[in-house]
Amino acid sequence: MKKAIAIILVILLLGAAVGGFFIYRHASSTIGKSAATEIALKDAGLERNQVYDLDVEYEDGLYEVEFESAKGEFSYRIDARTGAIVTGGIDR
């Protein structure tokens, strides 16, 4: 019984270490949600207090930033590593 508990603990510790490594690697190799948001807002010519319904999601190496303002609805896809705008602007 002690051996089984020890094995389970080792597996859990290894899993936590591997998971922590990938979280660290992702966080250190991407610009982050905040920076992606600022890039999209700057391109739209807006400040954070001028937008609502802001939604930022990470998927497949891109941040998808969507928000609304008095100007209209905006949608951006931003490269998570470089910060380059892949697609984006006001939705028509």
C-alpha cells in the first residue's frame, strides 16, 4: 500500500513539473493577452475606456481580440509571438 501511494505521488509530482514547464514556456514565448489587447486598441485608434464587450482568447498561436465601441465592432487576430496583426479592423 505504501509503495502504491509513493508511486502515485511521484507520478503527480512529475505531472505537475511537466505541466509547470509548459505553462512557463507558453507564458515566456508569447506577448500576453494584455499586449495583444493594446495592439488591437492602438490599431483601432481607441483607448480601453472607449470599448466594451472586450474578449481576448488564445488559440493556435494567435490571440483573437474582439470588442465594440461607438465606432462599431472590431475583430483582430494577432500573432502571439511577434505581436503582428494577422487580420483585423472594424467588422462591416
